[in-house]
Amino acid sequence: MMDILQLSRRIMRYAAITGFVLIAMAVAWTLGPGASWVLRHVDGVHVGGRDGLNGKDLADALNAVRGRALAIATGLAALLAVYYTARNADTARRTLQQSEKVAQRTAELAEQGQVTDRYTKAIEQLGSRYLEIRIGGIYALERIAIDSARDHPTVMEVLAAFVREHATADSPAAALHAAAETPLGAALPRPPDADIQAAVTVIGRRFTARDIREINLAGVQLTYADLAFLNLRNARLIGANLSAAKINQADLTNTKLADSNLTDAELTRAHLSCARLDNADMSGANMTGAFLNKAFLPQAKLLQANLVIAEFIDANLDGANLSRATLTRTCLRKANLTGADLTGADLTGADLTGADLTGANLADANLTDANLDGAIQTSDTKWPAGYSPPGPNIL
């Protein structure tokens, strides 16, 4: 395609040059002996003889012809000048555009080189034996993730790997902490080291628009960690130990927390909708106002958990243990509580509209002002002594 275009341009250029040369020759001829020919054959003027132009009149007529030729030549020269000016301007524009592209590409390569150098240095810092240097490397990586959308996912993967490596039960740091024991021989629980906390914090404030991939933090030990307000949606925290962690108002939407330990954790107004919490232990956790709509919690342990005004709309709590949990004004609309243990639970003012209570155990539960309209119950559903359940949804 480019060869045909170049050939067409070359032919047009040669045709223009040929035409200009021919016109220039015609003008030059007209300025000389051709003026008389133009006067006779173009203008139809009789020259010489008794009836034709002679003397001064003839000279004036010839000069007029030559003047027209000069005017035509001047006009053609002006057109040619305009053409070449426009062509030079177009060439200059193309050259400028090409120069700008080259400059932009050069700047991009230079920037990528700088980012690579910064990344390499940050990784070296991350492997330092000194805590302060490791923390500096973590924040240097965060700066790279902010500056470079291309490197954002890689940075988050590196930080997640760092946390998995250094915040596990068998990590060197954990072994060192386990050496500090109480007189009874039990290892003292303690918050994560500052570098681990920094890495988790950076992960939790990442730009999810730049990275929609799953953050893998499976099996990490983050007891007493501060995860408040962090964005950990879609994260993989299967088997993680988050006991006594501060997770207030954190976004854990669609997070995988199966088999995790959230005992005594602070989860006030945390977002756990669509999260997978099967077999998770949340005993003693403070989940006041938390959102667990459509969450998956079969066999989860919520013993003595504070679930005041929390939302479990359409949640799956099949076989969950909510014994002695505080569920005051908790919304459990259409929740699946099949086989759930609610013995001694405080359900004052709770909304159980349409909930499935098949085989659930509500012995000694406080159901004052609880709304059970449309709740599904079976013959093996156990109610508090002296309580008359609403009907007729008995299977």
C-alpha cells in the first residue's frame, strides 16, 4: 500500500515539474519572438502592411502581450511559492510530530528505567536485616505502585508474598515471639512486627481499579493487626489468624475467610457481604453494625459474638453456632439458619422474617419483640420454654 502511495506522489511531482518547465519555456518564448505570433494568432491582430499595425502601435501591442506573459509567469511563480511553502510547513509538522513521538518514547524508556532502578533498590531494602530499612523498602514500593499503573499489580504481589513469608506460624519472627512465654508456658499473643503491619496497610490502600486480581494472604498470622478502614475485598485469607485484630469499617466484600480465626476481633461496621466464612471462628468478636448480606457462614462459630444491628440478609448460617450471641435488632431476613445453634442468644427486636429455622435450636433464647413472620420452622425446631412460635410455616 505504501509503495503505491509513494509511486503516485512521485508521478504527481514529476508531472508538476514537467508542467512548470513547459509553462516557463512558453513564457520565455512569448517574451521573445513568440509575442508577434501570439498577437497575430491568439489576439487576431493584423501585423504589418498598409492595414496592419506598424511602428509605435505595433511596439505597444507587442509589449502588452509580453506584459500578459509576465503577469502569468508572476502568478505561476506565486502559486509555486505557496505550494512549496505549504509543503515545507507540512514537512516541518511531520518532522515535529515524529520528534515529539521520539521524545515521548525516550521519556517513557527513561521513566521505565528509573522505575526499574527504584524497584530493584526497594526489593533489596525489603531483604535487609534491619527493620527500618525494610519499612523504607515497603513504602518505596508503594510509591512505585502509585507512579506506575503497569507495575502496580507486581508490587502488590511482592508485598503479599512478603507478608505470607514473614507472618506465618513457622516464620523466624513467630518462633522468636513464641520464645517469650508466660509462667504457664503459653506463648504471648502480640501484634505483627512494624514491617508486616506496613505491608498489610499498603496492600489495604491499593488502587483496586489498577489491580482486580486476588490478593493471596492465606494462612497469615495477623493477631492484633490494625486492618481498620482497609480495602481487602476479594482477598484470599483462608486459614488466616486475625484474632483480636482491629478490622473496623474494613472492606472485606467477597473475601475468602474459610477456616479463619477472628476470635475477639473488632469488626464494627465491617463490610463482609458475599464473604466466605465457612467454618470460621468469630467467637467473642464485636461485629456491631457489620454487613454480612449473602455471606456464606456454614458451620461458623459465633459464640458470644456481639452482632447488634448487624445485617445477615440472605446469609447462609447452616449449622452455625451462635450460642449466647447478642443479636439485638439484628437483621436476619431470609437467612438460612438450618440446624443453627442459637441457645441463650439475645434476639430482642431481631428481624427473622422469612428465615429458615429448620432444626434450629433456640432454647433459652430471648425473642422479645423479634419478628418471625414467614419464618420456616419444623417439628425439630427448638423454642424457648413457654414460647409459642408463630404459624403456620411448619414443615
